[in-house]
Amino acid sequence: MKSDIHPDYAPVVFRDLASGATFLTRSTVTSDKTIDWEDGNSYPVIDVEISSESHPFYTGKQRILDSAGRVEKFNTRYKGFGS
């Protein structure tokens, strides 16, 4: 393999903004913000909007959209157009 072509993996903490969950892993991304972890070390922290802790697919808490209500609202709004 060629040398010096692979990125450096370093420990990084990802923080889910929706649920507040944090997890430590290795990644190539970096950040200027840091967080003190449970082991006493300070690691860069990356804020993410959604992770497996808050995504409806993994949590099983899916939102039900009222599609019938939306169709009725559309029909009442545009009732006289196009006829």
C-alpha cells in the first residue's frame, strides 16, 4: 500500500442535539469545540442533528402524518380553480 495517503483517525465525541446522547468513536472529522469525557480526557465534539438515539426508524416512535386532512385542506383552498 502507498504510505501517507490514508487519513488520520482520532477519537471524537458525537453529540446528538435532539436527544442529548453522546458517544465516543474514532473519526477523521475534527472540531475546535471540546468536551470532557468520562475517562477524564478532553476530546473534540461534533454536534449532529439526529443519530440512532433520536431517529424514528431506530426508536420506533414514528410520527403519523394527517394526509387526509392535508388533501381536504388542499381541495377547499383550490376548489374553484380550473373549472
